[in-house]
Amino acid sequence: MVGNYYTLLALAASTDPLLSGRRITECYSQERDEAVLTFERSEGALIVTCRSDTGTFYWAPRHARARRNSADVLHDCVGRSVAAVTIHPADRRVEFALAGGGVLVGLF
């Protein structure tokens, strides 16, 4: 599990320029405790895992949605743009701020 605050800070800092201003085109799950977000003008996907042993997020440059056994999740996020990716200054909480209000929060 990525539990170190400074590791999460580096992940958030490197993810922010990659995703800021990009619109979420899909949000789905095809594995237990995992969400996949895809973005416009991008072939990859952001994978967020919330397992107790491997809670983290990472960019997968080539990721394809399974034809079967996947479900759409977080419907209100689809079609919205990411405004910023930040980390809470006193906690291991990564925040994906959405344009127009709203935040996706990952507790790691």
C-alpha cells in the first residue's frame, strides 16, 4: 500500500498536469475494489485501487475495458473536467477537484 505522505504528494503532483482540464469520458469497475477513469484526448486510464493491501492510483498508458463483467460507476463524474489533483496538507487524502464543484477523494 502506498502509505507514505510524500509518495502520495509526488503522485498527485505528477498527475495534476496530466489530468487538469481533461473531461472524464468513462468511469467503470471491472475488478473488486477498483475504479477506472478514462479521459478525452487520451488512450490510457487512471486506475484507482482501494484494496487494504494495495491502495493507490496510477496511470495505465494502454488500458482496455472488458467486454463483459464491468459496471459503470460514479455516474455524476462522467462528462465533467478535472480542475486539479491535490493532496490534503495534513492527511493521506488525494483530492480530484472537478470543474463546477465536487471532489473525488481517495483515502490512502
